[in-house]
Amino acid sequence: MRPWAPLLLVARGALVGGDFVFVDFNETQGLRLNGDAETSACAAEAGRAHGPDERGAAPGALPAVQATTSETKRVETADTLRGRADDAPRAGLLHRDAYAYAPAPARCAGRLRLTPPRPHARGSAWHHLRRPVARGFEATFTFQLAAPTRRCAVHRDLDFSLALYERCAVRGGDGLAFVVADDPNGTAALGAAGGGLGYAGLRRALVVELDADYSPPADGFAADHVELRSAGAGAVDAAAPAHRLAPPAAWDLADGREHLVRVAYAPSVPARYAGNLSAYPAAARYAVDGGEARRLGLVTVFLDDGVAADRPALAVPLNLPEALGLPGDGTAHVGLTAATGERWQAHDVTSWAVCDRPGRDAVP
């Protein structure tokens, strides 16, 4: 576990200035969960504040990890194999053997599990109130990806002898996303599974995608990465090149550790980020001036140590309310989504805070 997680939310001021704060998910009042999203809890049931559509709310551990077995092929997850030492870690493109046995949490705290570690799952979690995103906001959350798919196949020796050998691959899928949206389904919005990461198909959405699986040809980046996507007022597609607004930033997301993310929107372009700006031509139609109350702004995404260092992984100029066609009050819902496909892993969010007043008392 990184030294800044999970207490950085409190230490850096987000708890004081946050307009909603979940230091953990023992209390979930104000959340709307959809699909396969659920929570765990360590606190007694009587002492918890429940969200309007909460599931998996019983105290104790999250549901057991799935595993299937056959004579010629085994599909297992890290929790079912914890403690095994007969498979040495292997290096390779997105091969996760070195990280398959993620450490147990250091403290007892409720988690928001957007998807369980099973195939073709999808989940979303939204705060029930619309946020005034047009005037600026900051969202800070921590997450951990664990229990990735482990596939083992038994092969006969190439010389047609009776010798058998086993080859295993550890690789999870697919990833999670932070979403600002004014979708017609409101807090019931849930997108496609697999490479859709639970957000594909949402309308009027800006998506910070944290992709932990390489799925060609949809993915043009063969590593874990973060990217920014939108289709304006249309339905956002996780595979459409035209919906990618800036070059993706490589980041090791599925290493079994807890990661910190901060997403911010400023209703102007701070000069200190001038050297960090990047954008694809697709972003040009959103880099517009909408009048005195809707000037060109800046979306920044920070990861891990980049939060404290004020060093963004992405800094993309755009006008958020104009891009999404937000109503006059400039409000939208904020949420988190995730999905699995043929490969899977647990997508756990361990804390989440949003501040609507970044110019005054949000995380600096």
C-alpha cells in the first residue's frame, strides 16, 4: 500500500472542503449502485447509513471469488491460489504473475466493488445529487485492482511422448472510469461490459478511462493507460478513435496496489499547466468559448505521486458545459464505472471525495 493512501484525502484537505466524502464505504448514503456494483462493510449493520439502491450490504467480506475447473483447462483467480509458490513470476506484455497475489488490506474498511472478479460483469456508482461541474470541481478517489484471471492449459509434449506440461497466463480485464454525465438515464446509467468499461453508450459524457487491458484493435496502446474520451452530446464509444481527446498516458494500474487519482476541471486554463497541455484534433470542437459564463477550461488528471507534485498525466483544454450541452445551471452527475469481459478482475474503490469549489478549499 502506498504511504499516501488512504489518509491523503484527510491530510490534504479534501475531507474539509469536500461536498461529498467517502473515506471508506461502511456508510454509503447518497450513492446509487447499478448492475453488479456492491459494497462490503466492517461496521455493524445497525450503525450503517445505506444508499438508496445498495446491494451486498451485509457486514463482513465481499462475495467469494469465482473459479472453474476442467480436465484440460483451469480458470482461477488470485484469491483461490493465494499462497501457491509453484509458478514463478514471468515477465511479458500485460502478464500479471508478479502481481497476482495482492496483499490483503492493511485496515478493515468498507469497499465499493464496481465489479466482482467474474466474466462479463459491469457496474456503476453515481452520487444522487447533480453537481455544478461547469464552474469547476475536483474528484479524488483511490482504487485497487485484484484477483485477475488466471488461465492454465495442459499441453502434451511436442515429441508425442506421454509428458505433459502446463502453461499459465495471469491477465485481468478490463478497467474502470470516472464519468461526468448528463445521460437521460440519470443515476441509473450503465454502459457496456468488456472493453466498454461500464460507460460505453452513455450520452453527454466526459470519461476519464483507466484501462487495464489491451484489446486490439479498439486499443491503440499496448499497456495500462489513462485517457480522456467524449462524444459531446452523443453516445461515447470506448473504441472510436474520434472520441479519444488526447494521447493516452501509460500507467501501471493493475499491479495489485492501491492507486490515487485526482480529476479536476477548471473553468479557465491555469498558466502553470501550459507545458503539460496535449490534445488530439478530435478535441478541437470542444475547445470553444461559450460566452462570459462559459469560457474555455481545462481538464487535468493526476495519478499517485503526481497528485502531491501537482504533475498531471493529462491536461486537455476544453469547454465542459459547451461540450456536453449542459443545462443553464451547468450541472451533471458524477460517477464511477467498471466492467469485465472474457478476462476479469475485481475493481474496488476504497475512497472517494468530490469538491465543487476547487478555487477555494479543494485539494491544492
